[in-house]
Amino acid sequence: MSSLPSRSRDSEKNDVDDKENEKDNPLRNDIRLLGRMLGDTLREQEGESTFDLVENIRQTAIRFRREQDLTARHELDMMLNQLSNKATEAVVRAFSQFSQLSNIAEDMHHNRRRRSYLLAGSRPQAGSVAMALERVFSSGTSGAALAGFFAKAVVSPVLTAHPTEVQRRSILDCQLTIAHLLNERDRVRLTPDELRNNEDGLRSAIQILWQTRMLRSQRLSVYDEIKNGLAYYHYTFLTEVPRLYAEIEDLLERRMGAEAPHIPPFLRIGSWIGCDRDGNPFVTHEVMLHAAERQSALALDFYMGEVHRIGRRLSLTERLVDVDADLAKLAEASPDRAISRADEPYRRALIGIYARLAATSEGLGHVIRQRRPVGPAEPYAESAELVRDLDIVIHSLKQHKSELLARGDLRHLRRAADVFGFHLAPLDMRQHSNVHEQVVAELFKFGAGRSDYSEIAEEDRVQWLLTEISSPRPLRSPYLGYSEIVQSELCILQTAAEIHRRFGPAALPNYVISKADGVSDMLEVALLLKEVGLLRAGEKPRLHLNIVPLFETIADLHGCGIVMDKMFSLPYYRKLLDSRGNVQEVMLGYSDSNKDGGFLAANWELYKAETELTKIFAKHKVELRLFHGRGGTVGRGGGPSYQAILAQPPASVNGQIRITEQGEVIGSKYADPEIGRRNLETLVAATVEATLLSHDTLGERAADYYRIMEVLAGDALAAYRNLVYETPGFTRYFQESTPIREIAGLNIGSRPPSRKKSDLIEDLRAIPWTFSWSVNRAMITGWYGFGTAVELFVKREGRGENGLGFLQDMHSNWPFLQTLLSNMDMVLAKTDMGIASRYAELVTDTALREEIFGRIEEEWRLCVKWLFAVTGRTELLQDNPTLARSIRNRTPYIDPLNHLQVELLRRYRSGDATDAVKRAIQLTINGVAAGLRNSG
């Protein structure tokens, strides 16, 4: 074990790997260093016997994994069965902590390799903006086309509060300290004393980790989720987003000179946190307003801090430098009258900007956390005024021999103000269409005397809604007694209008409709917006929010093109759309479609939906913006973002894309500034390439490829639904073979795990569904059905050109299938049937266990068999050695947690429901999720 100083077969293999792959030696050294320090901490805190126990369990678990050795299995059972509750918790924490430390070392190694690559002067890497622009220029794309791209581009990762983030903020902050200290060792040549201090810092941080409670003692509130989400602006977004813009500008200037296009703020970080009401009764109007207020306060606090810091540095005297007339005027308007700064116009100008920011912050109702301004000033009416003032400072510096000062921190601050404004992040409201229907039905009943809205046909609903939307007459009355849910929804909509008034329309630009499957679902929201003044009726109507339908299930995806075709055929809706720049956003749900129809069918239906939407939007001459509801794990649409965007159907990206970022993936992507900027850069690069370079290489082959995928998806759908929804006893198997009930007890989110109080899989949310299958290592959400589909296809078509050969040809030429199988390859590499079989033993009905696990295991064999046959590979992750190494490094510390969890679940379900056992189960869930890194 690299964490403990022992010599086992796997450590000897690592020694061989060291010689074969020297570039990974620093990573191994970091893992060994952190592991040794954790081992020392374990000895100090828990004793030598616990240290030896942890190592013995680890080596035995490795033996079982490699050889499926029954003797190792028996030894492992004996050790785990004999553990006391106290020893169990210590062992679980040891493996969990090492898994997390390995993650930190791995992230730092990614940064190290990237820096090494850049220092070597190599060509830009795939996924970088530099490579994307190089490819665009090489393709002959004109400067006008590039300027046109940036003029309309929208790239927006959207943070959500979906509950799979298992890390506490205290743990995350400690991990960031360790990352910083590791980075210091790598980038700075330390003296012996500095090295000792660095190692003391690492040991101290690891000791704090060991002595810090890993689990939350209470379930997260939505207020907690808002606070946690804002932390990533401190960590990464406020500083790294402006740096990325600067990199893009510099690349274009070096290539195009004065002809380089202006780069508007096309990259923005969105958020659902505090505004996503779908299935979450704790998101109220107070919570939504709190989210908007906290975001705004954070933005202004950041600007004030930066203006003060920059102002302290800009001590330039007008005795030595000239200034523009505009800068002189800005300095003169400052409330600063200190004689000591009378000759320092830049300082006085920035002190004036600071005073105006302070007045703006107070005017918006925020408490000033920075120093008080030197005097009173007029507040800014909008963030564009702040940008103009900063432009005056920057322009004067440029004109008077201070270009470097203009292009430094001031440039970044100016871009931050342009991107984040006074609202920080655009918030999306979200609610389920059934709720809208209930509210509208009650409004019609009381406001128009029509009591049968819920019973009438879709066509009649549309006519009712259009009549009311186009009329300035309100349906709502303050004198009527509405039901509690209607009062709540109307109150939230009124709060949305207040957010627009206080923080501007950019603070809350979108309204997402869950389970949208008809025109009336969109018009109902339009009516509700009209009732609070966010839609102005009349001959030239104006809509103040984007109405965004979310198509989630297989059936919804299949019919989304028809819905949007009907929507665009309504003249009044087209007028509303014109007021939004003729842009319509559509959200596609990855997780619910996967839960509904399985991995292969869901991905194909999503691809077809995008293709159909592209045609419908082109027919009606409407600009399409797709919003991808991707999760972290492949079962929820996750996987590498760069490949996923490039694999979209031709013309479906078109410069505009939004993607959800959720759960523990937010932390892994954006907690570290350097990694965060790289992930944002990847989204930008992929969008540039997908829009400006031709990826429609299928030609005449497309029809055959689509036909075959339709057959494969149909067979995969049938296999998946037969297992999950048509097999008697499957729900019982799922509940007993996974920790779903125990996951529901984790304090990892404010949202309930099911939409209703029910044990039905249909009512369970997709997140805990996928999370459960990930934790028990069966991971069926990322592969089940593919093997059966290909097996049936090859049996029908043969192994020649019409069968397997055709599939191989499809994989060679079609990015969609390449990405699909690459993601499935990753999931299969993390899947472990040996461990999954241990969870299956928790099912008390032997016949049910053997039937269902037997089917799962057989499908896994078929998936691996046909994945290799189609791709030509002979082992999992053969073409992704970095990920293979990552999984290899982590599994020795994840596997024991799974084995322990099985034993703990057995105890708990047999009646040992003590707090100690429950806490240990939750710790194992935490540890496995952190180790897998994309669990839900």
C-alpha cells in the first residue's frame, strides 16, 4: 500500500510502472508522501494495531479483486465480521481519507503535466482555446465569421444543487490547503527549512482531516446550498473567468492584430441553487430572494476589494505622467480630498469608484463588509456604468505609457464587472408542469369562472391560454382565497419580478418547465408571468424571461419536435419570442430519460431530438439554444465535456450551449482554480470547434447509421425496461442490493429522494437511482442493454460486413458512437461484478437474487464482449491510459469500503440499528462516492 510502508505485489508492480512511465513518477511520489503521512497519523491517533488492520484489509481486498480468490473472500469476511463498531469507523475513515488524498495528488498531477507540456513549447493541447482557434484559422474561417460567432455565442455551465455532493465545506477547505502545499513543493525550490515547514503543514492538514467529522450532522438546507455554491466564485470563477477571457483576447490579437474581434461576455456561470422548486418544498420566495441578494452582495464585495487593492498600487503622480481629460474628470469627481493624494489622479479616481460601489451596495440592501468609503457618492444605476469608469482608467493608462498596468489586474476587474454585473450569476427558476397546471386551473376558476381547465382537451387549453395572455386584464385578484400551493407559486413569481426590479433582468433570465410535453405547458408559464408583470400583453407584447421547456422522458424526447413546431406556429408566441431576440432555449433531460429507457436508448433519443429540433428551428427561422441537463456520472449524461459537445448532431450547437454542473462534480471541476479554468476553457474550445468547423462527415452513410442505431436502441430499451420495470420483484432486489434507503438518510441535500412518498422506481428521482447503482459497483445505468442489442443485431446480420463489420465502421467514422462507447468503457472499468455480487447477497430471496443478479452479470459479459469486438480493443480503457491509471490508483482504497459497507448493511438490516452502525454506513457511502468521483 503506497500509504503504508509495506512491500506487496502491487507495490512491486508500481515499481515496474515507474520505469515504464517516468512522467507519472511525481504523482506516485505525491501519493506515497501523503499516504505515509496519513499512515503516521493513523498510528499516532489510533495505534499500531489499527494501522496493521487497515493494511491487512487492503491487501486481502486486492487479492480478492485480482483473483476472485475464495480464500481471500473468506479471510476478508472473517476480518470484517469481527470488527467492533469503533474499529469499523476507524478503518472506514482511513480508506476514505486516503482515497481523497489520492484525488488531490491526481488533480495536482494534471496541472503539473499541463504546465510541463506548455513549458516544453509543444503545440497546444486538444481541448484548449489555442488549439481550437488554430484549427479554425487553418480551416480558412474568415475574421467576420469568427466575429459573428463571438457576437452571438453563449457558453454557460449552470450550477445545480442536486444532492450528490458528499463533502463538507470544512473538509473541502482542508483539501485545498493540502493541494496548495503540494503545488508549492512542485513549483518552488524550497530550502531545507522551507521543506520542513511545508511537510509540517501537510501533516497538520492531514491531522485536521483525521480529526474533523466527515459527515454533516444535519441535512443541508437550501440556505446552506446557496452558501456552498457561492464558495466556487471565491475559489475560481471571479478570478479565473476574467483570465480566460484575457487569454482568448491575447490569442486573437497575436493572430489578427487590429482586426481581432471584440469579445462580449459570452461565457457566464449560471445557477439553479435557491430557485429550483421542482420537487423541493423548501425553495420558497424568501429563499429565492436570499439567493439573489447573496449573489449580488458577493459580486459587489469582490469589486470593492479589488478596486481598493488596485488603487493602493496605482500611486502614479501627475508630476511624472499625463492623464486623459476623462480620467482627470473622474478623479475630480472623487470624494477623496486628502492633500497627500492631490497629485495622484488614478488613486483618487479609484477611491471615487469605490465610493460609488459602496453606495450601490448599500442601495441594494447589502451590508458593507469592506472598509467604509472616504465620503458619499452617487450609486451606479447599472454595472455598465462601472465598466465605463474602469474603461476610462484603462484607456488613460494605455495612452500614457502604462500599457502593462492597463493589461493587468484592472483588465481582469473590468472583465469581471462586465461578466458578473451586480447580480453575479443568472438564476434559473424551475417548476414541474403539473404545478403550473394546478395554479392556472385555479386562476381560471376564480378569475374567469371556468372550472374545468384540467379536464378540457389540449387544443382548448391553448385557446384559453392565448386569449388570456394577449389580454391586459389580470386573472389574479388580491381579494380571493387561493389554495396554499397557488399562493406560494404566485408569491414566488412576485419575488421574481422584485428581483428584476432590484438587480436587473440579467439576474433571473430563465424559467425552466420540468416534464414539458405540450404547448399548454409553455403557455401556462407565459400566463403566470403576465400576472406579475413579467410579460406585457398587447399588440407588441414583451416577455421578460425565457420560457424553457425541459423534455425529460423517452416519450417527451420523441415528441419534442412536434411540440416546438406547434409552438412556433402560434403568431402571438412568435411576437413574444421576437422580444427575446428570436432565440428559444430548449432543455433536454439526460438523467430521467436514462432511468426511463436505459443508457443506449436515452442517448439515441437525445441525439434524435437534437436533430429534429435543429430542423424545426431552421424551418421557422428561430435561433436554437440547447440546454443539456447532464449530470456527473455517465448514467446521468456525464463524461468528458469536450468530446460530448463535438459529438452533438451537426448544427445543433451553433455557438450557444448551456450545461448543468451538479453534485460532487462541481467540487472536482471548480474547487481548484487552475483545474477550474481548464474545464471552462474546454467548454469554450469545444463550442468554438463544434460551431465553426464542419463535423458532418457521414454523408450518405448517415441514413444507414441512423437506421442501425434505431434498431440497437429499440432492443436495448426492451432489455432495460424488461429488467427494471417488467421483472417481478425487481424493486425489492434494488432496495435490498443497494444502499438506497441508507442514501436517503445522508444529509447531502435539501431535496427529498422521491417525488412522492412511494417505493416505486417510477417515483424515485434519477439522482439517488444512479447513485445507488454506483455505490454498489454494478453501475447498470451506464451500460445495461448494449450487450443484448449488439448480440441480437449480429445474430440477425452476421459477423460480416452487414453485422459486426458495419458496427466497426460506424465506430470508426461517427463521433456520436465513439463518445457513447468511450463513456460506457469508463463505466465498465469502474464496474466490479465481484463486489456487486456481495451486495446481491443482501437480497434475502435466494431465487430472486440468483435470477436478477444472473441477468445483470450476463449482460455485463455481453457488454464487455461486444465493446471489444466493435472497438477492436482487448482491455478496458486501453485508449485512455491516464484514466486507467487513475482508477488503478484509487480502487485499492475504494474496494475495502464496499466490502465493509456490505457487512455494515447486513448488521443494520438484521437489527443492529445503532447510531454507530448507521454512521459507519454513511461514512462508507461518503468514501465510495468521493473515490469514484462521479457517483450520481
